[in-house]
Amino acid sequence: MSDPGMTDTDTTSELGAEDLAPQLVPLNAIFATDFVQILVPVTTANTMAEVAGAVAYHVEGKRVRALPYPKVVIYHGERLPAEMTVAEAGIKPLDHVTVEYDIPEGS
């Protein structure tokens, strides 16, 4: 029998983002030099590498020439590590991200 004083909010506040089921997070995104902002569905469990791939899927080779470089997600002007999740980055539904090619200096 559950404690009558405990609510669902009390239970979930003790859990970290990695302990919760993935939640849908639709993102507004722009890829590289594209001129069209797109809405891309990702989850809180997706990594930035997966987010970059999801954004690129809709644009790369269609409106933007595909290049042989890794991609990086930029959120609030900061490049996010490829292994960071959407939840860890604090990205919320309908936030805006940019995905760029990570072109090495001098290329």
C-alpha cells in the first residue's frame, strides 16, 4: 500500500533524467547553410550525435551539399558534446538548435 502523503511528483522528483522514460522533444532546427527551419522529433534520451543525424537527414544532400565531416549541435551559442543527451543539455520542446559541420581548421 502506498503512502497517502506521497504524490507522483514526490516520486519523480527523486529520479534523475536518466531514470525516467524518454519523452518526446520536438525541436526547431536549422542545418548548416539551409534557409528552412524544420521541426524535428527527438527524445530526451537521444544524444547530440543522434540529434545532429536526425536534423541532417531532412536536409543533407537535398538543400545542403553533403560534406565528409562530423556534425555538431549548437544550443544557445555553445557546441554540445556528441555523447550528451537532450535531457542533460536541458533542451526543452520547441527550443531552437543549429547543426553545423565540424570542419577542422585549415580545411
